Amino acid sequence: MARAVAERLTVFAGAVGPSEEPTGPEPLSDGASLADGYPGIALSLLHAGKALDEPGLIDAAQAVLRRSAQATAVRPLSEAGLYNGTAGFASVLLEFSVHDRRYLSSLRRVADRLGEQIEARELPKPGEGLPLSAFDVISGAAGQLAAAVRLCAALESSPGDSIRTAAERLTEYLLRVTEPDGRHRFGWFTSTDYYGAYPGYEEQAPSGMYNMGFAHGLPGIVSALCAAAVAGIGGSGPAETVARTTTWLVENRLTDDVPGAAWPNVLQAEEGTGLPVPPIGRRSARAAWCYGAPGIGISLLNAATVLGDTALEATAVGALQRVVDWSPAERYVFSPNLCHGHSGLLAVYQRAHAVTGSVSFRSMAEDSLRAVLSKADEARPYVVPDEPRPGEPVDDPGFVNGAAGVLLALCGALAPQATGWDEIFLLSPARPPSKAAKDRTPAPNRLVPQQRRQQS
């Protein structure tokens, strides 16, 4: 399936041979974004070439990366965001520089550009409510910070360098965003004024909200601050904030008689005060990376690693195990994609297994892999379609909701050394650069569907 998806993406992107420049059609409206554009496809082909040991796919990946650069000439990246802007393009270029150091000079230029964009942007002040795009992983400060920290490590930045100055600024901003004000209202409160870009929240939180999802809420901020803490950016502030905010996350889980932890999509804000309302009687979110216990659990596991907090690790493991114990109907996962589908669960549980060694988590990853494989359809343009709604397939070549993301998850199942891409997904535990490089050395075992093992 990985080969089939890679071949279709190669043809789609117009990169069919090592000597050819990308010449295919220009069907992507935002060709230079990580979420929907050519960088995500280039990233998936790079890792597919490594996982499948097929140099032709790496050649194709490089051609698609050139197409990504061409797309920025047509439509310059004016935003700094991870999934819609320069941070995402830089993150993909960083992966290519790990493969071939000749990309380093380009990486430095793009990193400088990212630093300049972050410095030039006026960050909305916490107070009466912030849009999710001010602080989230997708386009806000959390995603930008995670990318900036990785770039600082890769480029061995010094104080005063543009990208390090940007990382310091973003860290300071997220520390303010997570601080309570005099009325005990947190800076990441989102008022109803900003609901226009995010339909569906009106019914969940009619007086404002505190987003609890990894993609748009506090768990993503936690993982970004973990990266800053390990990198030594912001002094003791990030670690102290991670400890405080994870305590708050644990305290605001759903309480019921089911083992493990679960959370709703959002916490309602109290009318008049804007204070977060405890999630009593609320429904749990679906089981996904973007919202729900898988994303929150991996964020808490990340924080436990940074803090050395065994109690927090136990809570994180319990949250991840609760999803394992749920029925498929309770998980409400039907798409094969990364964001809210089976590929996302495959990536989360493969990483959770690598961190904890849990046999149960490995079995969950195998189950998720089987679910992804079951979605293959050779008649579809990219073999595996997205499903925005059950039974309604949509062909999408992209990273977040499409075939490129599925291919990356398959690469991680084929070769553990190919899971390094999940740093862009903020799944990898924060760790010093030397440890990160060591973790990318080849490992012999592969994740393949098999009979469940008996735990000894």
C-alpha cells in the first residue's frame, strides 16, 4: 500500500524521474503549505524512499520540494504558521537537510525568514479573548515555537540569531497565554467574537470557551513549552508552566467510573465571568490526535518525560489505555487520515509504545494499521481517500487530511527510523538534540499486523 500511495503521489505532483523537474498540473490552491500543499507530499515521499529503500522515491521527493519552492514564488508564504506558513515549509526543509546537508544553506535562509516573520507579527494580547490562531498548533504560537526550537537545535543557533530570538518571544508569549488573570480567567480563553472561523462551537460553548484539543488548545501549548524547556529557552518558566498546566488538565478531565481519563472538546466559559466551567456531565471528545484522549495523553506523556513526573506518566498512560479499551463506536474514528483518523492513532500509539514499551499500545497501533489498510482502494486517485463523513470518500493528496499523511504513518510502521517525521506532528518526546539524532538510527523491527501477544 505504501508503494502504491507513493507512486500515485509522485505522478500527481509531476515528479516521475530523477532527471525531471516537476511539470505536473498546479491543482493545489495553497501549494506551499504543509497541511494541503507540496511540502507534505515531498516529506512523505522522502520517508517512503527511506522506509522502502527506493532511491527513486527520494529523487521524486526532491523534485516535489523544488515544486514547493516554486509555489512560494507564485504565492509567497505570508504567514508564519506550522500548517499554513513558513514554519511548516522550514520543518520539511529540515527533514531534507537531515538526509542531505546540501539543504542547510537553504534551511538557514528560510529559518531567518521565519524568525523575521515572527518578530514582525503583532501578537494579540491575552485579556478579553483570543482567536485560536493566536496560540494553537495549526497556525499559532505553539506550532511556530515547536518548529523554531527544532531549527535552533539543527542550526546550532546563538543568542541574537533571528530564529532563536523568535523562539524566545514565542515562549514568553505562551507563558503569558497560560497565566490566569486577576479574575482567574486564562489567557487562552476564546470569546464568541472569534467563532466565525470555527463553526460548531456555538452550541458547545455559547458564552466562550477553553479549547481542550491538541490541535487548537492547551495540550498543544504544553508540548511546545516542553520543547522550549528541554532547549533551555525561557529559563525555568516553561517547565514550571508545564507542571502547572498539566495539573489543571488532569483536574479538568471527565469524572466517571471508567478507568483512565477522558476530556471534552472544550470547556464552556461561564456567562458573565468567562471562567472555565468544570466538565461535569459533558460528553468526551472523539479519540483522535486533534481532539480527545490520544492527543492529550501523548501531550501529558511528553510533559511527564520532561518533568520526570511518574504520577503524570501514569495518568497519561491511563488516558491512552482508556481509548484502547473503548469500542470502535466509542472512539468514533472512521477516516484513514492523520488529523482525526486511523493514521493519527497509528502514529500516536506507535510513539506511545516507543516511550513506554506497553504491549497494549503496540497492539493498538497494529489495530490502527489494519484499519488504515482496510481503506485502500486502487480505484481512487491516491489509493486511500479521506472520509470527512462516514461513507463519503473525498480524494485528498495532502498531509493533514490526505494521502501524504497516511503514507507517513505507513512509513513509521514499516521502519521505526522513519517515525522522526512525527516531531512535526508534535508527538516525539522533547529531548536534547544529541538524543534526537541518536533516536534516528535504524532499528530492525517493523510494525506489522499480527496476532495479539499475551502479556507476561
